[in-house]
Amino acid sequence: ECSPTNSLVTVSVGLNKCPYIDLYDMISIVMFNLSDDATGYGPIFEEEPVDVVYVEGSPDGRISMNCRARANPPASYRWRRDNWEIKLMEQPDEHYSLVGGNLVITNPREKKHAGTYTCVAKNIYGTVISKEARVTFGFLEEFSDEERDPVYVKEGQGAVLLCAPPKAWPLTYRWIYNEFPIFLHTDRRRFVSQRTGNLYISKVEAQDAGNYSCYVSSPIIGQSVFSKFIPLIPLPPDEGWWIRKYPADIRVKFGDTTAMLASNITLECFALGNPIPHIIWRKVDSTDLPANHEISESGAVLHLYNVQYEDVGAYDCEAINTKGKDWHKAWLYVESAPEWAETINNTQIDIGSEHTMRCVASGKPFPFIRWYKDGYMVKTHCELKFSSLTFEDSGMYQCIAENYWGIKYANAELRVIACAPTFEFNPVKKQLLGAKDGRVVIECKPRAAPRPRFTWKKGKEQLFNTSRISILYDGSLEILNATKNDEGFYACFAENDRGKANSSGYLTITEATSITVAPEDTEVKVGDEVTLSCAASFDPMLDITFIWAIDFRVIDFDSECFLTTANELLLKEHFLPTLGRYTCTAQTVVDSDTAYADLRVVGVPGPPGVIRVEEIGDTWVKLLWSKGAEHNSPIHYYTIQTRHYWALNEDDWKNASTSPAFLDGSLERADVTDLYPWMEYQFRIIATNEYGSGEASIPSLKIKTWDAPPVVSPTDVAGYGGRNGEIVITWTPVQPWYFYGKKFGYIVAFKPHDAYDWWYETISDPETRRYVHRDSYFIPTEEDFQVREFQVKVKSFNVKGDGPYSLTKVIYYPRDVPTEPPTDVYARPVSSTEALVWWLPVVDTGTGLQQYIEGYQVKYWRKYDDPEPGANRIFVPATVNQTRLENMLPDSHYLIEVRAFNGAGLGPPGEHCEMFTKRPRKTDYSQSADNNYLYDWFGNISFPLYYKVMFRKTGYIYGKVYITGWHFMDFPMPQVGDYELMVRGRYEGGDGPVRKIRIQGKTKKTKTEMIS
């Protein structure tokens, strides 16, 4: 048996056994039992040291760094500090001691014991070094003893209290308010930065007066200190009671950040301002923040968990209040620690062989790779090459990849072996079979090192290389065009400088396997079934198996749409992916024969290839794609479809406008036009040929078009004058897909009708639909006779510019509520749940100031059963003097009230109108003696104009419709099947509800069922 030679043994022995087995008797050279080395192995770490933070004065007074390795024979241990060996045996130290493989440091001192430590494990097979572990000394100094100056700030202004923390590592920050342990609670108005420790107050209030102290703690070392108190003294505003307002001003800004892959990061952003600013986080050029985000501290802190490469980009923090906005942008970069793409494994290899050990690591920045052998660096490259291995090359090898973010270790043992040939584990087969006229290979694979020389004999005749017989490099014997004369005993002889061995077997030649019926080329349409046949002749003493493959891939009949018999293949419900070259292989244990047929499938095209966005504009993109499978029918044209961010569902794809408008089947690029600016899009392409349209391509990656000024203005601009100088302006907001850019909002313009200059207000919330402006100047005076008119208009804007204004709308500001009520209120029922009401409008509308109205309120309730405050209300414009009342209760006594209203409120009510709703409808039916059904659907109470009756068979959509003014109809009894009768009345208020009657024919038990 081959075994590795230990690197300590440098003598060679000329016997037929591995050298160290003879050295077992040479006690003076090697003092251990090398016969056990076949099961031995080098050190493998099971526990490695980890980073330690030590606090001077700890009760333990010591540091323990663990190290344990599995090895046979057991490993011995040494330690290094900053790459210098700690010589515990040669230079005993009162601080260092070794317990097993663990290093114990007693009474550690920072100057002497801080640093980077590695554990070294060694046995006869080699040496390995552990991962590096850092010993650091945690500390927390005291704050300065100097008194802190008081901070004076006006109410409404922002304030910053500086922490100025002492030197420490690591830290968390809190603030004490007036006395310990009362800690300040953070909220939208107050924020403590965990980067600087400073306290930020966006808007100082009188209640903030007090003394503040910065409280610093280190959770790792368990210590805390706090600063001298800082008095905060709010001052009253200069204007007396009125507190001035200030625009948002960002004071806590996050910088460009580089994070490690899969780590967690925190970005801080806080602004001063009055009113308190609202913080909005965005990822630039993305519609949403990453899914792994969390916002805390009332919006001031953005956490990103398990950061990935797709999170790279610019992040925008925007602070907004009613006085203005401020924003800050910085970049997030993601890098990663080394990870192995290719690494090393334990290897046993022949002496004198060539060998390459290779390590490839990924990471960002790109890792630096270095190699160690038995604990010492030998090379700095990704490959370690050996041209001719010797025993001295045996040992423990380590490949180490390192960058800024970490170190990755890979360990492997290399054993160089040498032994005489042996067939104990892989002899030549005793019974060998070969096919007539075929190729026969008799394997000869003994275990040997170095590689042996091979010779072959047939019987007693030694064989040499000829045109028909060859001895291959691996020792196998090859016979071409075998005949019956080649039958007989064959022996393989292997020999190297350590010994020799042989093994033999008997070769029998059988009849060759040959396909007699081959599958034929076939053309098939999608959906058709296909049968391929295959038959073969073979030696009767052997068993045969037929193997089917498609495009040289063996068919898995359990998972694919195929059926097979002894020698036939049935393609059931043919699918496009099954076109190709079908191969039938007739196989025995000796040989095989193969035939193939091409299956040509015609049908709709396959999906086009991957779509690539070549160039992006504001309303267009350039697309490239590759042609998909034509399926033997030329592509006539392509259709490009788009799906944008606001699509209702994943299947909401729409045909896109393109340039050129018709995409010929020969094209592989086109422009998609008429897109929304600043919109996230995906694209897909469908190919069409004479058989129809094929499957759509895989959607493209999501892209975002460039931004542009908006072109759509708000609609339905309206408004009215209110009380105390208020004018209310309303509009329908612009749909999100018309934003065309970030920071979208509205500009509201208004002015009195007789004024020259417009007033402007900026609205930063794109969902706002109402603006209220108050100014005492707007209140009408006694001198005003006509209603005061205002002109209003609204336009949209974004970061790229302004859009067009809406049409100018005239609104009116009344002096007071209407003083006259509507008259002659009249109502009549049209059904049991509806009524119509009319009234005479208020006269002189719009000419006298006090007679200006904007519409009417109609209120109705049951006289004796409902409280008036809970009455139903309907509002109609001033141009209308009638309306429909709905959702009334049948057979009820109602009161109806009509009032005029304007922006100032409701006018006086007119006289109440009383009315009764109709009684509810009823449905009766009976069966006559002659098996005809007589139906009285609604009685004669609600007075419908006429009835609609549909008679149809159950399960059908359409049927015959009858119209009648009677309350009943005769229908013949159905003989076979189920039928439905549906009836609805036609009233002055429209169609009434449907009543459905189900009837079973005579062949079943007669049954009728009323369904509401």
C-alpha cells in the first residue's frame, strides 16, 4: 500500500515497500511508529482565538485566548504577537502562560500586550497558523472640569448643545435633563447624534429651559461619564407674543459612506426650523428605499440592514416645513470581505509529479493573496506550482486572502507518496467481453508511485504496439477491429523502481450490436403527437437496452412529456422545447450502436433574447434584442410592450409606440417613444409569424427615464370665499405618472378681479388638493355692492421647471350667507325607495351681494322616526332646481327641506315639504290545474309603468325578453331541463330590482325556487 513519506525522512530504501516502513526499525533516526502514519493527518483548527477588549483593573486580571486543533499525532502549540514568536520555553515570562493550546496573559499591560496574536499548531505532518485576533484595551476618560457656558436662544429658533466627548472607544450618547438619572426623551423636535453626541433642538420652546449634561457610556467596558451641565435659557421673541417662523435647515448630515456587504449601517439627518421640519428619505434614481430599510428617531435616522450591492447609490435627505425646504445628498458604497471562489484541498500525489495549488478569492477591494507552508510565508500569488514533487514538498499549506474588510484562510495538507505497484485494490477483470469488429479496451490501473512502466502478454506472447494493438499511456490495452482470434488470456505487468506486480483476465468476443430500424426525420406542428421507432440486432447471450436522448441529453421519462415502449418513443402533446435531434442508442454491456433523427417543429416563434437598454432619454429609450427561435417560419414583425411603476398588476403590459412604427422581423433594435419622463419602466418583446404570436421575452431590467418639466396642469380648479377673509381654492391633483421629476408640487396663483398683481403660494405636497388663504383685505366692505370676484389658477412644477397653468377660474367671496329661502318645494315618490323634489330657486342670483349662492342643500328624514341631525343630505349646484332622493325606506312619511348656501354658510330653510314613499313590492305565484304557472310579481301597489320578463335555460346568458303591462303571464311548463324566469319592473325612477324564479322540468321533481 502507498503511504506518504514524512518530510523528516531524507533517506531512500531500495525495497518493495514504502521507505518509512523500513525506517520503523531505524530507531536512531525516527523515534515514532511510522506504521500508523497512514491514518495520521496534519493539524486542523477546531477553535481559534477571537478579538478581545480588556479593561484595565478588571477583577479577573487576565486575558485568555483559546486555541485547539485536531491532529494525529496530537499537535504542539506556539503563539506569535505581531508576527514575533512568544518564546515561552526559552524566555519564561511572568505574564504569559500556556494551558493546553490556550494562551493566558496575567495582569496585562497595554504597551506590552496590546497587538495581534496568532496561534501556531504543529505535528509531524506540518504546521498551520490560526486566524489573527486583536487584543485592545478599552478606555473611557473623564470630561473636562471646565464649566460649560450657558446657551441663550430665542423661542422658535433652533439650538445645538455640543457634547465634546472625551477620548474613548466605543461610545453611545444620551443627555441628562436637570439631574441624574432623568434622561431627555428624543422626538421630532429633539435629536441626539450617535456620531458626535451633540443635542439638536429644531425649535426651542419655553419648556426647554433647564440644565443639560452629555452622558457618555461604553457598553463593552461597562463604564459611563457625564459632562458639566450646560444651562439652556430660552428668550422671548422680539415681536412680543408672535414667534417667528424659520425654513428648514439641515444641521446633521451624513457623509459618503462605505459599508461592508451584509453589514448594517445608520445614516443621520436632522434639521432645525419652525414649524418642526418633516424628514423625507429617498434613494436617488429609485422609486423606493431598499426593502431592508427602517426609519427611526421620528424620521431622523435611516437604518439599512444586510446591505447588498444593489443598495449602492446616492441617498437624499429632504427636510420640509411650510417656510421652505433643505436637502442633503451623499453616496453609499458597498465593499466586501474576501470569499473563496476557488480554494485548496488535501492532496495525496506521486513523487516526481507536476502539481499546482490554486486559490482564487473575490472581494472588494480585490484581495491580496499570500501562501504559507508550515507557518512561514513562501509566495504572494494566486498559484503555487511544483514542477517535480519531492518528499520535502510535503507539509501543511495555507492560502490567505486579505483586504481592508477581513482575512480568509484556507488550509490543506500535501502528501508526496511513493510505493511499489499493487493490484490489490484494482485488479484486471477476470472475465472480459468485447464486440466483434469493435474497439476493446482492457484497463490496467495498479496503485503505484512513481508511475510504473507497463507491458502486456497474451498467453505467453508479449504484445507490442501495432496498427491494431496499442498500449495506452495509462497502461490500458487497446484492440481495434476485434475478431474471434483475439480471444484468450491477457496479463498486465507494472514495474517501477520500488517493485513490480501483474494481473490477468480472459477476453471473450461477442457479436456486435447494430441498429436495424432507425428513427426517421419528421416535421410536426405544435400539438401533434409523434412516434419514433428504433430496433437493433445483438448477441443473444446479452441483454439490450434502448436509450433515448434529445440533443445528446438523456430523456428523463419521469419528469418530461414523453412515453416509451420497448423500442418506440411517443411525444405526447408536443411542446416547442422538444424540437431537436433525437438519438436512439441500442446498448449492451459490451458495445452500443446509435442512430438519430431530426424533429422539425413549426409553430409560433420563441421568445426573443435578452433585452438591453442602450440609451435612455426623457420620453424615449433605445432597445436592443436578439432574435429568438423562428421555429421554421420567418418572423413577420415584433411588438414591444411596456409596464411602468404605476401598473395595476404584474400583467398590466401595454403596446408601446415605436420608431419605426412597424418593427419588421429582421430588426433587432428600435426606439420606444411616448414614454412618461422620470418613470420606472420594464420592456418585453413578442415575435409574430404566420402561425401567430409567440411567448413574450423575459422582461428587461427596470430603468428610469430622465426627468423633464411637467406638461399637465391640475384640473377642476374651483373655490369659494369663506369667513373672516378666507378664500378656499380646490383642484384635482395631477396623477403620479405626470410628475415627470422629483420634488413635484403646485403653485397656486390668485388675485382680486380688479387687481393687477397675482399672489403666489407654493405647495410642496403633490397629493394636496386644497389651499386656504386668509387675509383681512379680502373681507367685503359695506361699500361693495357686487359680489367680490377672485381669479385663481394652479400649475405644477418639479426640479426641472414649471408646467402650464390651468384655465383661470373665477370664484366669489360673499358678504354673508344667503338671506332668502327657496320656495314652492314639491316632491313626489317614483318608487318605494326613491322620490323627485323640485323648488323655485332664489331670485336675483349673483346680482346682489347677499343673494349670491353657490348651490342648494336638500335634507330629508322620516318625520316621526328619524332625528333631524341625522338626516340625509344632498348638495346640488345653483344652476339646478331639482334632484332625486335615494335610499329611502318604503311606506314612510318623510320631511324635505331645501336651503341655499355659499362660502359663508347655509341660508334659511324654506317650508318643509311632506311626502309618503310607496309601499314595498310583493311577489306571488301559483300553479294552475293545467300545469301552467301563474305569476303575480309585484302586486298592484307600486304602479310600475310596465314589466320586463326574461325566460331562459339555466346556465345560458341570453334568453327571450317579454314586455307586458299585466301583473302576470302564462308560460308552458318546461318538459326537459331547468329554466329561469327573471322579472323587473320599469318605474319613473328607472328599472327596479330583479326577481329570479328557478323551474325544473317534468322529468325531475317539479320545483320552483325564488332567488332575490
